[in-house]
Amino acid sequence: MEGIAALLTGDEVRRIRKRLRLTQADLARALGVTRVTVARWETGVYAIPEPTARLLQRVRKERRRAKRSR
């Protein structure tokens, strides 16, 4: 479990979500989970599953790339 939790912290999930201008409910819908699950990731109650963490990292990286190319 330690490696999975190290991929993204709850604060990073919240930052990514806010940069995308999504509510917890919007992000939950996009990921196929509940709003409560997203809230629990953000507060550290639940560990973020590795596939989800990798997806969010990818989104963050692509967003940075898109900003640089403007």
C-alpha cells in the first residue's frame, strides 16, 4: 500500500481537481466513483488506487504541457 499512497496525496488530488475547475461530484463522475470517495481521498481517509492516481498524474502532466504550448 505504501507505494500507491506515495503516488498522489489528497492535497494533490484537490489541487488537480481545482485546476481543472471541477467539483468533487464532477471528478467523481468522470472517474466512476462517488463524490464521497473523492472527498475521502482528498482528506486522506482513503488511499487513492494506483490506476486512479496514475490517471490524475497524467491529466496534470498533459495540462502543464498544454499551458506551455500556448
